[in-house]
Amino acid sequence: DADVTQTPRNRITKTGKRIMLECSQTKGHDRMYWYRQDPGLGLRLIYYSFDVKDINKGEISDGYSVSRQAQAKFSLSLESAIPNQTALYFCATSDGAGNEQFFGPGTRLTVL
Amino acid sequence: AQKITQTQPGMFVQEKEAVTLDCTYDTSDPSYGLFWYKQPSSGEMIFLIYQGSYDQQNATEGRYSLNFQKARKSANLVISASQLGDSAMYFCAMTSGTYKYIFGTGTRLKVLA
């Protein structure tokens, strides 16, 4: 089984709709991250959480919110989706010791 | 401010040849880590190699090696004996300080038969 899972894997929605992307991990890591990937821009950090009670904004948090329901679960919400939020979204985890991140398979989101 | 720069949007290499993907970084933290990830067309992010700022030797993992030049703040990825399956997007990344990770914009590598 995959260590970091994301649901859904693909989603098409309409402008103005609320949507939630979910991430679960079995790595036992405290640190979880949400990124979006756009062509030519690499991965940009949306939000990150170093433990259940610690939530931090990344470089592009406007229009997004997150919830850390448990050590293993970190969800990303778009309260009112807009077309420029069309992107590939990744969840990732790390162990807090400066080692590599482990990524989920990504969620491809299209906002019409 | 921390920054990762990948100046090569796209690269071509002939199968079985070596290729170097460039990465420069900027940080004021003396302790940091540098990473390379591969993203094939299927989209997943695959960790390739890691270099710590205090590591004396360049990191190697199979056909991948990291050419770490600390004074020049560069961390280039060298892929030896390229294979068709190496065709992918490659990202350089760094973590330091609070252990946020920042990524470069990537280099798309195409291996030619």
C-alpha cells in the first residue's frame, strides 16, 4: 500500500464550488505539506503543518484553507474554486530531520 | 531569502551518454539539505538523491551523482549512461532552517534513442 495517499486523483469542478482534497499517510511523520504545481513554475507551497496543532501558510495560501484532523490526515479546501486554481496538487510528508519528503500521487484539479 | 534556480528548461541527451542538470541555490543557513526529484510523465514525484551541507563527499546513488560545489552554491545532478526511462522532469529542492522545502522550476530531460 502507498505510504501517502490522496483523494480524489482527478476532479473537475465549476467556478464557485467548494472542494476538498484529502491526504492520508502511514509514514508516521509529523510534518505534512500541500503544494500546487503549474507548468513552468515548479512546486509552490500552499500550507504546511508541523504537528496537529500547528498550521502555517506557505507562499500561495490565498483562496485555500487546510485542516489537520489527525497526525495522519491533512486536507486542503478551496472554499470557492476559480479557474486559475486549475493545477496538479501534491501532498507530502517529512520526518522533521531534514530528510527527503515523501509525496502522494497528486490530484489533478480542473476548475471550469 | 532562500532560492533554488534551475536555468535549463529543457535538455536532450543521447542514450548511453552522461548528462548534467544544473541547480544553484541561495541560503544564509549554514545547515541545509539539497535534493533531486524525478517526475515522469505519469506525474509522481520520485526522490533520487540527497546532499547535506556538511557532507564532505558528493552523494551518489547508482547512476545518479550530485556534483556539490559549496563555494559556488551549486548542486548539479549528473546522470550517467542515460536510459530512455530517464526522460522526465527533474526538480532540485532545498531545505534549511525551519525545514520548509523549496523547489526549482524544473528541467525537462529527453533521452534520444
